[in-house]
Amino acid sequence: MTTNASKQYNGIILLTGYLQRLYVMEEVLVKVGEPSSSERFHKVKDYLDQIYAIIPVFEETKSLTTEQLQLLQSITGHTEELMSTYFRQLPMSFNQKLAIVGSSLFAEQQVNAGIIRLGEIFNVEVNRDFHQRVKFYQDRTKIINYLVHVLHKKEQPEEQMLKPIEMWFNDVMRNREHILNDMKHIGTMIGF
């Protein structure tokens, strides 16, 4: 049961990572003055809220009800649809690249934290890399937060803070297919 439950928990973590990616993308776009979708933002927020209501119960019971499984399956389907338009047509403006990079980093940070939590809940040893990545993500998300804050205030960011965005954006784009294909594993992990 624990193995199955830990696999389900991992699937839920992955799903919340994709939703976090979509949520942060819309949030950054709004703050830096790029076109965004309020409807998309609120849908994603609602999906996250529904999953966050399931997680603490699951952590206690280590099982999902039929209704929770159906809800997670529905949210996964909607998330796949939303992710199909996540990557915009090239070329992208700096602000659009910042939204892709920021949303990717915050999503990866959330998944990393979720995997560490999985280890605690299921008493499973988690690779040291996950613990070492905490600072890595904190440092990078600080840069994203700084840039979004400064651009939101319509100020000019420090030049050295702009430099890593293009490199990080290229990394995300190189992993584009992997990012989209990973979603296909969520259903199997959760069990639908």
C-alpha cells in the first residue's frame, strides 16, 4: 500500500507542479504588462485549491476516495489542455521569456519540495540532490522575483540580473518535449 500511495503522492506532486507552472506564468505576465488570461489564471487557481484540499487528507490516510480520483483525473485532463498552449510561438519578448523561466523555476521548486515531503511522509530515503537543490531554486527564484518586481514598477533592472534569463530560457526550450511528455505519466502514477 505504501508504495502505491507514495507513487500516487508523487503523481499529485507532479500535477501541482504543472499547475504551479501555469499559475506563475499568468501571474508574471500580468505583473510585467504582457497579455494574459484572467480566466486561465482563475481556473488554475481553482484547480490548485482543490488539490491542496486533498493533499493533507491524503497525507493522513495514504489513500484517495473514488471522488478524489475522479477529480484528479478531471483536473489532469484540463491541465494537459492548458499546457498545450503554455509554450508560445517564437520569437518571444524578454518579458514572455521571463514568464516561461519564472514559471518553470517555481514549478520545479515546488516539485522538489514535494519530493522531499514525500520522503518524510512515507519514510523513504530521498536522493541528497533534492535537498541540495533547495538553495539552487531559492537563489534563482530570488532573481525572478527581483526582475518581476522591478519591471512591474516600470524600472530598469540591473544588467547582471538580466543575463541569466536567456540562458535559462534556452534550457527550458531544450526540455520542452520532456516537459510536455512528463504530463502523460500523471494518470498512471495516481491510478486512473
